[in-house]
Amino acid sequence: LFACVCVYCAFSGIGLLCLACRNMQRAEAARQALLVSHPTAQATLLHLDVGNMRSVLRAAEEFKQMCNRLDYLYLNAGIMPNPRVDHKAFYKGLFSSNVVCMFATGEGILTQEDKVTPIGLQEVFATNLFGHFLLVKELEPLLCQIDHNSLVIWRSSNNAQRSAFSLDDIQHQKGREPYSSSKYASDLLSLALNCHYNNRFCKGMHGL
């Protein structure tokens, strides 16, 4: 689930909550649950698939038509391919110095099968990192305004692993841990966005 919050007027309530999601049925269920606990809330839905760059651009444009400022941006969408056991790596690891770590964390023996999007990006990279980055850049005019501060929260994961990431293969085309790689890369990008936007009336952070 990915969520945007836009405040229309600071003097007339908390504003508008926009839930931007790929699965609109689940998004509507979340909206209804929210309205049960907060009956006076203003909540709307926006279709967004962060793994599809056309969808990202379309959703950003629709949001800009709907709102003229954005106070909170919460980035939480992502995919993780089902892990499989690499039996060859498992038997090899049994006789290595890494055997304890292997059993404790699964490092080196669990592999994930990634896919490629229609425009040639690795699916996990596109969904977990690039789509979010593109969305932030498209919404930048609403986030960075002189008369108010905005907060960007980009969720991470404790599965982010430095060992899975390489600057020479940022999409993880040659690796076996695309999820861990993408989450570590999003941590790096989040820190870079902090440095960039903190000087432009925006605040960014990531959480585990």
C-alpha cells in the first residue's frame, strides 16, 4: 500500500488522505476500514502501480490536478519474489566457515527469480525503487514549496543487505537476491534525497 496525504486547508480539518494503490478492491476495503474508525475523514483512492512507469506518471498527474500541495508522502509499495533453496549452494555451505550464518539467516542458500518489465527494467528494481523515485520527482512541485514543510517517509526492510547490492549492477540482473538489493539501494537513495530535499523545505526519511 502506498499513501499520500494532502492538506487543503490547515484551518478546516486534517485535509484529504489519498490512498494510491494497485489493487483497487483492497484499497477500497482499507478506505472503508479507515472510515469506520474515523467517520469524518476525507479519503479518496488513486490507481497506482509503481512497477509501471506509465501508471506512475498518470497517477502523479491526476494527483496534481486534484491537489495543489502535499504535506506527507508515505512510500510503502513493494514486491518480494518467493524465495527458493539453492541446493548446490546449501551443500557447499555445509562445509564452509559461513555455515552458522547460513542456517541463521538463509544467506547464500535462498534465491529469488526476478522478471523483466515491458520497458526492460528488472521488476523488483522497478517496483521497489525506481517507481517510487519517479513518483517523488513528479510530485516535487507539491512537496517543495516555500510556505510549508513536507515530510516524505520511505519504508525500508530489515532484509536490506549490503552484500546483495552492487553499484555495477544496481538492477541486480546478475544476482539472486533482488529484494535485499532493492531495499539496500532504496536506503541509499533515501539518504541522498534527505540531503537534497532538506535544503528545499522538504524532509525525507526511511524506516525499518
